[in-house]
Amino acid sequence: MPSISDQDMDAYLVEQSRLHGNEFNTLSALNELYFYINKYKEEILTALDRDGYCRKHKLRHKLDQAINLMSGSS
């Protein structure tokens, strides 16, 4: 499948959020994402290190910051 632009993805997610805003529990979703990321942390971080786009946008560092924030680490 061809990839979509960040702008198209953002527009789609905003529209889905608007359509389903009353059905979605944000805190619950964030909690589930945190547990998933924590479970597969090393694999995810390794994949972010290997991908050029992710390195360019410093996604590993951003994810590390989010993990530390959620875990209460500094």
C-alpha cells in the first residue's frame, strides 16, 4: 500500500476523534498504550533506532521522555 502523508493522517485522526469523541476514554487508552510500550520497550526502542525517519525526528528520545513521565522517573 502507498504511504499517506502526515497531514492526511492528522486530518483523518482529527475527524475520527470528532466523530467518536464521546465514545473514547483518553486516560484508559493512554494507560493501555503505556503498558504495551512498557512490555515491548526494548523492541520498540531498537526499531526506532534502526529507522532513519525515526532517528531524524528523534522519536526514541521523545518516547523515552514519555515513558519517564508516565513512570514517574526523571
